[in-house]
Amino acid sequence: YFSGYLAVHYGTKTTRKHQKKEKIDKYLYSMRFSDDTVKDIMNRFRRDMENGLGRDTGPTATVKMLPTFVRAIPDGSEKGDFIALDLGGSNFRILRVKVTQDKKQPVQMESQVYETPDDIIHGSGSRLFAHVADCLGDFMEKQKIKDKKLPVGFTFSFPCAQTKLDEAVLLTWTKKFRASGVEGMDVVNLLNRAIKKRGDYEADIMAVVNDTVGTMMTCGFDDQRCEVGVIIGTGTNACYMEELRHIDQVEGDEGRMCINTEWGAFGDDGSLEDIRTEFDREIDRGSINPGKQLFEKMASGMYMGELVRLILVKMAKEGLLFEGRITPELLTKGKIETKHVSAIENKEGLKKCMEILTRLGVEPSDEDCLAVQHVCTIVSFRSANLVASTLGGILARLKESKGVARLRTTVGIDGSLYKMHPQYARRLHKTVRRLVPDSDVRFLLSESGSAKGAAMVTAVAYRLTEQARQIQQTMAEFRLGEAQLLEVKKRMRQEIERGLKKNSHQEATVKMLPTFVRRTPDGTENGDFLALDLGGTNFRVLLVKIRSGKKRSVEMHNKIYAIPVEVMQGTGEELFDHIVHCISDFLDYMGMKSARLPLGFTFSFPCHQTSLDAVRSLSGHLKNTPRLKLLPHLKAPPSSQSSALVSKLLPHLKAPSSSQSSALVPKLLPHRKAPPSS
């Protein structure tokens, strides 16, 4: 009887739990994404990435795709002593990073954290950077390095436009920062001014990087396959290595460059309106930047706790939670934080949930705690799905750019939400692998934060600068100044004169050989011509039909023939026997066996010409060939005539355009001073 009672009791309890979850699932239906929805968001993000990279679409794109001018990840050869600054949250961090070739401990770090109070981050820009300069001065004093001018890397975790590695113009503040007079300004210049104003130390700021870039470089030092950096914490963003040929805003096509996506602004143009909820809109209205960073407000840790609170308030008002009880604490913004969401989804989650809700004075039941835990799961799972969609877009683009059947890469990740939430990483990884199935993606947690990455960027920049200096030193003797180039020009002109004069022509190095081509086409040329091309391993025969008049046109038909090595390296007679055979075959192929057409040749070896159709080789390319005559007309020859034609042919053609020129030369024959001999 008792066992039967327990079965009924717990069975009823389990049923009630299930019913409660189903009710919440229906209530928050719009926050629960299907696989199709996640794929659709990924494809939308890929389109926005494309827009951000385009020259014409980039300026108005919501996903900015900002070039960082970081062109390489660490290769293991970096070494030196560096300072790293990290500004982007409520604390400001400074590190001294020593990079050595010691395999046991290649990187040694000492760091200190300084507070950035609200009155500083909400005050003037000059006060903010004076504070940074003061903290840096204090750190260098403690490290006893004020007399050194060490290379500095600056992690500045806000959207910036960069034209070089050590310059960053702030586009807009995000998170809680809103210091005046900084937007539209170069933050390196502002910091240098503040350091100069102090006057008691010097700093060489070599690189400004976003925290995502810092994360990628930190992980890249440990895993050189790392080419993506992701932050999922207070805010969210990502960077990755893009092919330079796809970045319209930057000159050059060779190599790669790291792109800061600034994906927090994804959806600012309304592209995510169909998946935003009333709670997302309320979060946005109450923020310091309404209408901006909409994706970040749906996915990042800064807003997750508040999203949960807004949902609980509405559910309580509708009598779905706490028997309708609403307390001043529950109505207070910020009373539920993201760390509470993480705690509620932990192993002891229901117990933690009871403690948190009790502090809010709502007198929760066990069922209330279960319901709140399920709300937290839906909100955090949505965040993981959203980030997986955008990260999937980046990975799919990398796979496509590389043209590989299976992508192998590493994603460096940092951020409090990813690290502290008990289920977040697993959910993210699983969704990403579903979205990009043909891939082997390693997720590498950044243990040292993005500041170490700034030092790595500086170390790489230092290495590349040193390499460039050595290359410049090596190449110095190959660089010609203006005076030297003028001297080359003068000598060339002298040699041209010598080549043109009869008495000095034989000794001249620049031969200035007459070609007997006296005109360029004037548009009246008309007719059908043969053109031959001999040069390299192939021989080409062309039929060129030129039509003049209102509808001028050039129509070409050609056939390529291989020239065996033994023929190329044999006698001139063997070579021209082969050529004649090819011509005969081509005329047969074109159905013109009995045709009689003017023939033009392009021959790019040094030759002595006595007329337009008489050539003698100068350089010994055709050692056994006698003086050759080019006939303006060629009747298709039977094979028995080939030996007679050997003394008539000499060709070379590099491209169809020069074949066309060859065909035009016979048309110009009537303009010569003297007609051909027979």
C-alpha cells in the first residue's frame, strides 16, 4: 500500500513538473529556436559579413567587419619584454609579458589590476586617459622599468576603425562606457598625450587590438591553428583571419588579415526583428544605447540576468509564479544577475534558486523554483544558439575560402559567461558542430585573458618589424635613387643611338633591329588570313577573318599542336617539316585544303630582316636553318612539298592578339616600298 502511495505521489509530482515545463515552453515559445531558425540566423549573418567587407556596402553595414591590421599569428619565434594594457570593463589591467625561447616557460607574466570608477568612465576622455597613464606610471615604478621604453600593446575593447596597427579611431562606446570627447578620436594619440603630459616615462605603443583579437593571439601562441577569437562575457564579439583579397577596404590581395566583426550590432538594421521578444525590447529601451548592439543585448552576460527578471515579473503578474506575489525587490532592475542564472542551472541549482528568490521576498514554492530554473535554461540556451549561429557563419566562411572538404581549425574563447555558466560551453559546441558538420573545430579556452594577446600582437609586430628591417638592409643595394635611374636612362639612350647607327650597330648591345613594318592598321583591312605561332612547347595555327566597314570584327579559329622535344632540339629541317604538317592538318580541319591565303608570322627570337618577308636568325635558336623567305600566299601543300617549304617558314605567337597582328601584317604588304620578289 505504501509503495503504491509513493508511486502515485511522486508520479503526480513528476507529472506536475512536466506540465509546468510545458506551460513555460509555450509561454517562451519565441525564445526556443528550431534547427531551421538557427541555420536561417547563420545565413543572415553571413550576408551581413559580406556587406561589411564590401567597399560600397561597408560604410552602412551593421556588422562592421573592421580590419585590425594584424596580419599574422605567433609562429613561436617571438621574444622580448613587453607591456600590455587591457581596458574594456570595470577594471583596467596592466601586464608585463616576457616572451622567451624557453620551452618549459616561454611566457612569464606579472600583472596588476586597477579600478576604473564610474565617474571616470562617464566623465571626460581626458580624465579617462589621464587615469590610464597614471596607472601605467605606477605599474612601471613598481616594476622598476621607468627608464626603459618598452613596446606596448593596448587591448581596447570597443568598436574602432583602424588604418594601421598602432592607430584606432573609436566609432562608438559600448557596455557602460560613455566618456565624452573620445568618439571619432584616435585612442593611441589620446593616450600618448596623457603620457607626455606626465613626462616621467616613455612608452612605444606598437599595437591596438580588440579583446577578441587578444584572445585569438593568446590561444594562437599555444595552438598555431587558431584563427578565430570569440568573447562571450559582459559583451560578445568575434574576430577571425580573412583572406586579404576579400577585404575591399584594404589594399592588396596577398595573405590574410584579422577582421574584428563587431557582431554585437548584428540586427541593428531590423534583420532580427522576427526573433526579438517583448523582453528584448524592454531591455533595449532601458539601456544607455537604445537601438544599438541588439544582438549583444540578446546574447551577452550583461543583459541575461535582467532578461530573466523581466520574464519572472510578467509571469508573476499573470499568476503563473509565486501565486502572483510581486515584491519591490523583484521589480528592481539588476536584482537578478547573470551569475545567479549560472548558479540556478548548476548541480545545486534548485537550492540556489530557493535562496535567490527568497532574498527577493517572493516566498517561492518548489514548483516555482523548478519553473524559474527552466526559464533560466531557455534564456541561456537561446544565447548559446545565437552565438553558435554567428560563429557557424564565420566557420562556414573559412571553410569556403579555403576550398577544403573538411575544415580543421581552432577557436580561442574567453568571457565570464562561457567560463562560469555550467552548461553554456557544451550547448554552444554541440550547436556549432550541427551547423558546420564537415569540420573539426577545437575550442580553446584563453587562460590568460586578452591582455596577454595584446602583448602577443606586439611581439609579432616587433618580430615582423625586425624582419622587415633585416630585409631592407639586405635589399638596400638593389634600391636605385633618382640620380641612378637618370643615369640608367642616359646610358640606355646612348645605346639606342649606337644600335640605330650603321657604323656602331655591330658593337651595340641594344640591337635596334628594323622590322620593315611601316604602318599600323587603319580600319580598312579586310579578308581571310592565316597566322602561325611558334614559341615554347606548342605551335598554333589560326584562321583570322577581318571585316571592315560599320560592323568591324575579327573572327578567329585556331588549333594547338604539340612540338616534341626531339623536334625542338633537332635540325631546322625537322622543325619546319613538323610545322608544315601542322599547317596542312589545320587547313584540312577547317575544310580549306585547296585554299590560297595570305600568311603572317610572329617570331620572337632575335632576327636580322632585309625585308618584311625575309629573316635570318641571329642568336642560333635555329642553327641549321638557312636564310628564310616568308611567302605572302600559301597554298595547302601535300606532304611531298614540305621540304620545299622549310626555307619559307619562321613562326612564334604568344597570344591570340599577336596572332591577329600576324594576320594583319600581310594586309599591310601593299604599303611597302618594294613588292615581294615573286
